[in-house]
Amino acid sequence: MLRGVIFQELRATSGNIIQLMSFVCALYAFKSPLFYNHPNHENDVTIIPSAMGTRQGDPLGATLFVLAHFKALHSTTSHFPSCLFPSIVNNTHIICPPLIVSFAYEHFQTKLHVIGLSIQPHKCVAWPPFGLP
């Protein structure tokens, strides 16, 4: 996910969450090093510059992700009011008439791409109305 989207959506929110902006900027405004210890060579460390998304282990990470993810989700729900999109963080389901499910999927995929995310097709399953995969 593009970090700029996180900042943009955080600025656009109302309420007390905006008070987190300086803290989030301190964590995510610049690239930060991730240290990877190679499993077979304990003295061999690779430094990877982290410039996208939130960090694993960040207690605010899921909240910041959902804040940015919501923009794509809301756009798709607005375009497809006959569909339901139950979501838990990055797991989103599309429940709608079979004739429009592929259009809803494509729309959602396009909106996610704008914020630096993509759907993993190998993790997707389509179920017809009578319940068989």
C-alpha cells in the first residue's frame, strides 16, 4: 500500500484520530531499514529499505491499513449497491448477483491498484448461488 494514501486518508478523517498524524509521520514518512537474518547463515544480514505499507508488529498497522483500504471498498460499494462486501482487514468478500460479480471484482481490483494493493487471484474462490464451488 502506498504510504501517501495512508497520510491522505488520515488527514481526511474527522474526530480524534487526526491527533495520530505526527506519530504516524514519525513512523512512516521516510524509508526505514528492515533487517533480515538469513536462516542458514546467522551472521549474514540483509538490509531491506521499507517504503510501502505498514510494518508487521505495529499496533496501529491494521488500523492504518483499513483506513486506506476503505477508500477502495467504499468506491466499489457505491458503484454496486446490490452487492455486499463484508470485510475483515484485507479479506473482502463480494456477495452479489452472478451476472455482476465479475464487474464488481474488476472495479474493486482497479481501485485497490490505485492505492498500491492488488488482489491475489490464487486466494479467490467463486461460489455459485446453489453453493458448490
